[in-house]
Amino acid sequence: MRDVRPRLVGPLRGKSLRCANGSVTAAAPQIALDLSLSENLQSWKGSADASIAKLAAGPVQADRLGVIARFDGTAAQTRLDIDADMARLRGADFAADSVNLDAKGIVGAKAPRLDGRIAFARASASAGLRQSIAASADGLKATPIGPLATKATAALSRMLADAGGSAQFLLAGEGEAARVDVVALQLSSASGARFSGDADSRISYLWAAAKPAMLIAGRWSFGGGDLPTGDLDLDRRADGAVSGLARLDPYSAGDARLALAPVRFSGEPGGLVRFATRAELSGPLADGRVDGLTVPLVGVLAPTGALALNGGCSRVAAQRIAIAGFRLGASAIDLCSRPGAPLLSAGPDGLRGDIRIPGIRLRGASGTSPFAFDSGPARIDLASMRWSLARADVRLGEGDSVTRFAAETLSGRSTANGLAGELGGASGKIGVVPLNMSEIGGGWRWAGGALSLDGAMVLTDAEADARFSPLISNNAHLSFTNGVIDATAGFDERKSGVRVVDTVIRHRLADGTGSADLKVTELRFGDNFQPDQLTRLALGVVANVQGSVVGDGRIDWSPAGVTSRGTFATADTNLAAAFGPVTGLTTTLTFDDLIGLRSAPGQIAKIKEINPGIPVIDGEIEYRLLGDNKVRVEGGSWPFAGGKLLLHPTTLDFNATEPRRLSFDIVGVDAAVFLQNFGFDNINATGKFDGTLPVEFGGLGGKIVNGRIDSREGGGTLAYVGELSNHNLGAMANFAFGALRSLKYDDLTIILNGDLDGEMVTDIRFGGVGQGEGATRNFLINQIAKLPFVFNVKIQAPFRQLVTSAKGFYDPTVYIEQNLPALLQAQEDAKAAAANPANPVQPPASEPVQ
């Protein structure tokens, strides 16, 4: 054909189109073609208007695709001018309302070349993806980067809700050099976020190479919409080598702030990228915050995304740290790796690292109190999230009011509910409270911002001369939250296991104040447990205690000092004291100073019986504890033999080197009642007596010193009303017993000196003695009775046998049994005296008679 140019005009339609084994489908494809060929069919030009109602390629779908193409060329090359639009493009996690491509290019015998511009509008990530991004920072809330990460992820989520962008692109090269370049990428969002490259920036993908590679070069800037702001210079070559510099402006969120020194990085053909920078961070830390935390970041980033920080030692420092009520000043810690190993690594295998800390030294305050923390070596295993610390020493306060806690070993680990661990060899002391805690051991937990400890401990007196024996607790529980320590523990006597006291403790670190409530449910003393097992103060004071104590107390403390109080009671308790056995002791003791063992005045003790040798029944003592092992006795009284026994006010010092002195007044004692109470069945007596008995108690018992008992005015009588058990005593002995069987006296004085548990010397002085009713009378006796007799009698015997000795003096049955040899000697002496008037009336062996 000549002068004829074939032309093809018309639509081409299909119901559907499938290819790539069905992975790509097109619904209602159609094309309107206007093609004109040369006469020789070697050249062509024309246009094509194609559309697809719905396109699906794997997970990607578009509701409409339209392409308008104009072409003009030959078999050698054809020039293309393409304008394509895609509507409602969407994938698994993204969607875009529109995508537009405008390009010009050449195709033919050589490699195709195409350049143009691609743009998209109103693109968004899926709601699930945006929510996942926004929630990814939740685990960092209690850390300094928490607010920053929350702000950044929220900003990224908003940016991905409505974004658009454009870029120039270029398809060029042939063979393994074939590549796609994206030039001067510009992204922006309705949130205000932006990411843009300068005119020389490009991202290249060598898609036809044997090993596809990504090349990046140029300067990129980013920021806006609450995202971090900065720029990035990046050069990545085809061999994988990369170098660059990133500069970020300080980024803030609330009171959190992050500043990075310029980040320098360089890569190697293998894909490893080395980087170096220094981060300065401020923000929340648990229930407090950290300011000016500086961390050197020098390490390697792998193509897989794995990161490793260089080994050796790095110093982490902070200007200020406030946490759990503590405030730390400028502090620094050296973090060191194992030789030849990175400090830490993070990647697909998780977080790894074996960090060594040579020692820790922190200084600061809690409230107004100075705070110090020191330790020996520490170790952190990031893979297992386990750590350990040696010789931890915490001190709060200064001088005598310092609160201290130390532990030989302290270890911890990460759990599903927080942190947990063990401590051992720990000890502590709370401020001015004079109590030491030691041998503390057990398990601890940290969850929900609260620290708790369960274990065992030993409680001892902080005084050099301990006032009580060590107490042990196997159920101690401690919790620490919001700067407050709460603890409970039940304490037992260490050797016997007897429960002594239950405690509830609260201590506020901010102001150094606190309290301890003490409760004694029932502390029972018996054969297996005695007070001297609990306190040395009981030694030499009481023994063989049978009874129980109940009560409660409270200790309050602050930097200004310690106060304590309490009320304790015992009922119907029996015990042995230095002055004799005590039966039925009942008292309620109110302490003004429980720790110092000082009580309020006016304490009352009721006692059924005290028996220092003579039983004293149903008495009452008023007393007060003065501390320093001293007792102030305000007075005491007992009914005694028809009268009263009164105790003088005195102060008793129960320190081992000091003797204790008591002075008793005997008031109105009736001789008849006295003798009746003590079983003198063969003696009748009348008269009333008064006197004073000074008693001194030392470490080895008690003694009476110059005790004196005097009869009241009017005197009285003494009469033996029993029968002699042996009448063969001789004439003189029978005469004497008959004559002196009944005596009247005008005055009678008894002087007592000696040990309560040893030899007692008793001087008895009768004045104005005469015969009483029932005595034998004759002429001689009647003449003698007119004389003013005074008898002085001295008795030496153990005090607890004194009553028996006195009884035997008037009861011949007892007297003869105990003193028969002396009586026989007295009879012989009487005979000799009758034969020789010059001899004295009494034998030399007896005391002088005046």
C-alpha cells in the first residue's frame, strides 16, 4: 500500500482478567485505543485510555485504575507519556484515597527509561496498626523516656491517620545496573508532621543486580506534629558502606526532655553500622524523676536491627535523682562489661549483657535528712534480668538519729509481676530507737511501685549493757511504698521459742517519723521459761515465777527523739524474791517511758502473801519505776497480827553492785494474835507492840539491821499454859518453871540483827517483870517478886527458825528436846550455888542478870 496509514480506533473490553496464577485479577478491564501506523508499519503513534473497575494483586486492592498513555515511536524506541490514577488503594495495614503517576519515558531495544512524579493523598495506616504504635510506649511509662515515647508514638499514629506525599522517580539502567530512584521525597500529614529530602536526596534500589541493594544519599529533614525535629546527612554506597551525621533538636514532653549530641555513624560493606553519641535525659523515674542523666552511646547496629554497645567501662551520670522519697545529688556509676564482650546487645535474640559495677556511692537526702548509699561490686545479667549486689549500706540521717540498713548480699530478678529477689546477712537500726535488727534474711518483691520483704530477723538492745535478751522473728513482713515503711513481726525468745511480743511498725522516710505498736497477748512464765531468760534485769530480783503478763505499748520517734508508753498487767502471780516468796501478786503497770522502763507514779501492786520468815498477808504497795533498774516505793501496808505492817518510802537500786534497803514499821501488833497466827498453842500473851525493821538486800540475800520492837505503855503478860513433858528435872528446875510459868512485864523490847537466810541475833529485854496468874508462889518467891527485875535474853538462830526457838524457850517440851544437856548443867550449878552462897545466882554460862 502506498500513501495509506493504517489506523485502529475503538474499545476493547473484557469481563475479567487473571494472570500470575490468579494472584493478579482485574475486573471489567477495558481500553479505548487510537493507533496510527506508518505505511511501512515501522513507526506508530497514538493514545490509549485504559481502565479497570477493580484491581487485586495479592493483599493489595484498588477500586479503580485509570491510565492515559500517549506514544510515538519506532521499533528502535518509543516515547511514552503516561498519566495514571488509582482510587482507594488499600492493603492489609494501609489505605490511600488516590495515587497518581505522571511520567515520561522511552522504551525500545535498549533498557527502558522512565522518569516522572508519583503522588498520593489521604493515605492512612489501619486503625489497628495506629493503636499498636500508640500503645508501644506503655511499658516505658515509669522511665525517663516514657513521656517522650508516648508523645512520639502518639504523634506518629496521628501522622499515619492522614498523610500525603510526592516524589520524583526515575527508572533507568540496564542489566545489573537497572535501578529505581526516588528523588526529593516529600511527605506531610494533616497532623503537621513532615519528612522531606533536599533536591539531591535520593533512594535507589538496584532491583536487577545479582544481590539487590539499597543506596541512599542526601540530606533529609523531619519534624512537626509533635514529632522530633532534626536532619540527617546520609550516604550509603552500593557495597553497603554507609556514613552520615544526624542532628536532633532537644525533644520535650511535659517535664521530660531528651538531648542527643550529633550522632555520627559509619558502615561497612557487611552491613554493620557504627555509631557514637551522648544522650542527656530528664524525666520521671518510678514515683520520682531524674534530671541530667547522661549516657554515652557508642556501638554497632547490624542489618538485622540488632544493636550492641561497646565493651569496656562507661560512666552513667545524673545531676539529680528523686525516687521513693529520696533525692540524690550529682551521682555517677561505672558500667563495665566482661573482657572482650559488649556492654549490652539487643536484637532478635532479646536483650543480652553481663554488666559489672565496681562499686556504688550515692549521696542525697530524704526529706530534711541526709542520705547515703554505698556498696561493693554489683552485677547485672540482662539476659535473665538478674542482678546482685554485695555489701550494700544505706544510711539516713546523721549523728545519733541515723537510720541504717546494711546487707551482705542482695540479689534480684525480673518476674511476670515485677521484680523479686533475696537478701542475706542484713542488719539495721531505725533512727534514735535503741533497738538493733540483725541476721535479716528472706525474699523481697517489687510490684506496682511497692517493695515488700518477708523473712526472719533478730532484735537486740542497742545499749551496751543489753536490757533484754535477743528476740527472733520468723514471720517478719515489710512493705515500702510512697516513702513509707510498714512492717509487722512476731518476736520469740530465741532459745525457748516462747512468743514475747507482736509488733506493727510504720516509718516515714520523708520526715524521719514513725511508730511501733507492741502487743503482748500472754507471756507466761513457768518451769520452762523464766524472766531471767528474757532480761538480765530479773537476775537477783525475781525467780521461780509462775504467772503471765499481758499488755500493749507504743513507741513513737522523730528526728527530735523517741517517746514510748505502755500498759502491762499480771494477775495472781507467784514468785521468789530476795526477801522471800511472794504469792498472788496482781498489778497493772502504766509506763511513761517504756524503753527506759520508767512508769507513771502511783502504781499499785496487791500481794496475797510475802513471807520473809514471818508471813505477811493481803498487802498493797504503791510504787514507781524510775528507769536505770531503779524502783521508787512510795509505801506499802499489810494487816499484821491485829495491827499493821507499813513500808517506808524508799528507792531500790537493783544494779548488782548496789544494796537495796527497806524499812518497815510495825504498828499495834497484838501479842495474842501474833502467837495464835504462828501456832504458839502453849503460850498466852497480852500487849501491843510497835517498832521498826530496817531490811537491807544485797546480791546474796537480805538482813535486818538494828530492828527494834517495843511494847506499848501498860505492858502485858506472857504465860506458859502447857504441861511439862518430863518432871524429872530436879527440884530447882521444877521450882524455876513453876515460879516463871506466868510473867507480867511493864515494857518489852526486841532488837533484831542478822541475815534473813542466816544467823539472826535477837536481844530481848524485859522490864518490870513480875509473876502473873498461875505461877507457883511461896515465901521466897513472894520476897523475890518485890524486887525490880530486868531480864536481858539473847537468842542466836537462823531467822526462819526464830519462831521455833522462841517457842521452845517457853515450851519445856521443845526446850528439853533441844537443850537437855544445858538444863542438866544448870541443875548442877543450882545445887552448887545453894551450898555456896558466894556463888552468883546464875551460872557463868548464862547472860548476866541485873
